[in-house]
Amino acid sequence: MQSGKFLENQISLNRDELVKEVAQIFGFGRTGTFVESVMLAGFEKAVMRGFARVEAERVYLVE
């Protein structure tokens, strides 16, 4: 998971910052509504599967 690799190098990131960083990793120059909604859905799936957790709008990688 590319966003997981990015989070390994950070303590945590605000959701909006994470969306922008992951979009850049995947080669998107801009993050429009569609890209943002897909990224957020992916983050929610990571939380549901226990790979990440969200506290106060910040996303943390679960170790």
C-alpha cells in the first residue's frame, strides 16, 4: 500500500495532507473532488481493516 509506505515515514498526517501526498505518489497533479473521495474511501477501508486509525482528523498507521 503506497499510502502506508508514506505514513511509515511520518508520525501522523491530517487527512487533507494525506490525500494530497498520496495523490502525488500516484501521479495526480491535482486533487479534485473525485480523487479526494476515492482517497478518503481507501483510508476508511484501511481503518476498517485495522491498518490505520483516525484520531482528531489525523491518520496514523497501526503497527
